[in-house]
Amino acid sequence: MKILLVLISSIFVTTAPLAFPQCHPVPGAGQIWSQSSVTWVWVGETHGTAETPAVFGNLVCEALSHGRHVTVALERPATEQSAIDAVIGSGDREAGAQKLLNQPDWRNVYDGRTSQAMLQLLFSLRELKVQYPSLRVVAVVDPSAFGSSPAADDEAMGHSVLALDGKRPGDLVMVLTGNVHGLMNPIFGYKTAAMYLPPNRLVSLQVTDAGGETWKMNDKGCGASSGGVPDKSKRRPFGVYLDSGLARVGKVNGILALGKPTTASWPANTSALAAAPCRRKFISQSGGQSSHKSI
């Protein structure tokens, strides 16, 4: 319970009679909202930072404030949909969060997609849904395809995101996944998820940073490590830049420059992490050293 109380913090502005989250505009994002033909905005991140989920939440808030009807697509298994609905819905927030944290991936997979920052994003979307009831949050990973092959995973994900097109004026699907899924060209010999969408209705952004750390899980264990996609200019200010030439890897429409070093966001389920084999292995192989306090 103490962990959840620490995590459940949001920024509000006072209005009568309810309080809603305050949008923090992302410089350059107006270039997207002004394009009525855009149906999908795909943000490709490096999993495990504290910064990207927060910025993505601000983008969603800004799109809603510009009159768009937003569906958020997240790189989560479709089997978690009811748990996500419990967090986003009007029921008890802590009970919903606990239901989510009890899902298999949130108890066993610590690769950044189950981070504290991701949980906080869901809390922020919950508050936005109070003001914008049409807001939807959808898990778009097919577990069977994910377990089959990377190509099958991307194909299934692409079709899931494509199916979210509501076909109403002002409908917008905002996607947050790992950066490979958002590329508009194959780099591993198969079509990425974003390639299943009409390119003339898609804006794909690659998240760049000025160094820092991410939370990773791999065959060496799990923990905070250096990583991310470094911006071509370490002095580039925070914002959206619709220039495909700024991308560090692959083909996209532009970048979402964080403009600063990232910080690793720890897994939300810290009680399960304490006994996780990957954590013990990471600590053993790194000599117990980390820039973060050990659990």
C-alpha cells in the first residue's frame, strides 16, 4: 500500500467542480494537431525511462485539448485489457492498480514496459478520462503472435492499431511502443507494425535523448543501464521536429527530442522485483554497483 501511495501522484489544476490534469504543451506538437488528415501518431521509445511516458501523456492531453477524440494504444498484452480498464475506469484507483500489478508481466517482466512511469501514465490517462469520457486506452499486443516470432508480433500489432481507426472527423490514435515497432521501413527483414498503416495518415516519431539511463531486462539480468537513442545534437531543445533527417535509426517522420539525459524508471511491482532472478543476476554480474539504491 505504501508503494502505491508513493506512485499515485498527479498534477492538477483547480476548476469547479472537478480537478483535472494540466496539459504541459510539447513544443512543435502543433504541427501535428493542425493536420486533419493525420489519424495515427506513433511514438517509438526506448523502454524504461521516466521521461517518455510522461511526455507521451502530455501529448495525449494536448491532443484532447485540441478537440481530438483520442484512442491510446499501448504495447501491452491484450490479456491485460480488463486490468487496464480497471485502472482507467471510475472505480477505486488503488484496487485497479493492484489488479494490474498482479498480471503476469507486471510480476515477472521488467523491461521498462511495466515501470513506475508506465503506471503513472495510466493514472494520468484516468484523470483525463474524467474530463474526456470518450478517451480509450487499448492494449495492442497479441500474446500468441508475440510468442511466435518478432515478425508475427509486429504484423499482429500493426493490424490491431489499424483497426482502431474510428473514421470520425477528429479521431486520433496515439501509439506508444518500442522504437523498432514505429519505424516505417524494415530493418530486421520483416515489416514493422507501423508499416501496416497508411503512410499518408501517419506521423511516426522517434524519441531521442541526451544520454542517461533506462531500465532494462535481458540475458544479463535487469536494472538501470545506459541506453536510449542519442540525439544527433546534444543541444537540441525539447520538442517535436517533423524532419525525417533527424532520425538516428530507420525511417520516421521526425523525432520527439527529450532534450536532456533520461533517468531509469524502476518496475512498478517493486515487491515482486525484490525476489526476481533477473535482479539477483544483475546485481551479481555488476558487482552490486548501481547509480540507484538497491532493493
